[in-house]
Amino acid sequence: PLPVLAIVGRPNVGKSTLVNRILGRREAVVEDVPGVTRDRVSYRAEWMGREFTIVDTGGWEHDAKGIHASVAAQAEMAVDVADAVLLVVEATVGATATDEAVVKMLRRKKKPVVLVANKVDSELVEAEASALWGLGFGEPHPVSALHGRGAADMLDAVMEVL
Ligand code: GDP
Ligand code: MG
């Protein structure tokens, strides 16, 4: 079986856009409306000649009062079957309460985590990614899933832990 990489993070940070970027095609469901990915979906991916499975997460219904716990619980299901985790955070927003719930769950799991600071569309916002060092998952990798900026370096980092 191929190694499994789970993509986790709160709704609308760009997980599915990043999956499409990694796949090099438009396949994961991306919407402007948060939470539109319909289910956990897995895809076969490849980087530098190595094949792996990507599991995109998100898209379940969350009841309004339980969103933090609900996002974390759904991410946990994907993390439990994964060999490594790509944690996606929005660089310009920083870590929200929902992100913190996911972070807390990930700390318990002790699986390798590559931290992505997404929506770094230009050098101008790259500095904002540095604040994410505070999450305790090492270096935040600045990426623009939309434009591809930083994606190669991020994938190189993933290959070191997958
Ligand atoms: P998900 O809910 O985490 O899967 O997020 P999506 O991939 O569906 O993206 C949510 C919104 O963020 C969409 O409007 C995307 O076009 C946008 N988005 C995703 N990545 C980027 C990025 O790198 N830069 C910018 N500016 N927007 C992005
Ligand atoms: Mg999605």
C-alpha cells in the first residue's frame, strides 16, 4: 500500500485547492462557500517519482455551536489512517480557535506534521507565516495553493517525513 498523507485544517483555508495543486489537475471540489468538499476523498499522487495517497478532508456539516470539536474530530479520522499530515493554516489570518482544536488533536497523535501557511500569494505576506512557528510543528512552509508558489519546497518537506 502507498503511504498516506492527510490534508487537514479548518474550512476555507485552501485544502482542496492545495490537493488540486499537488495532483496537477482540477479534481478536488473547491468552492468559495466554506465546507463544500463532500466527504473524505482520496487521490493517488506523485512527487519526484514517489507515489502516495492524499486524503482531502472537510465538507461535513458542522452544527454551529460545535464547530471546533467537529472539525477536529473529522480531521482525526483522516489522521488515524495517515502516515503523515499536512496541516493547512491561512497565513494572513493566523491560528483561530478552530485551528487550535486541530492542533491539540495533532499533538496527541505524534504523527509527522508538515505545517503549511497557505494564501501566501506574494512575498509581501510571507513574513506573516513566521507567527505560525508558535504552533510547535516547526517551520511553516509559505505556499500559494492558488498560484503554486512554494508548493515544490513544501512537497520536498513532505517527502522527508512520508
Ligand atoms: P478548503 O475548504 O480548505 O478545502 O478550501 P478551498 O480549497 O475550497 O478554498 C477556499 C477558498 O480559498 C477558495 O475561494 C479558493 O480559491 C481560495 N484559496 C485557496 N488557496 C488560495 C491561495 O493560495 N490564495 C488565495 N488568494 N486564495 C486561495
Ligand atoms: Mg475542501
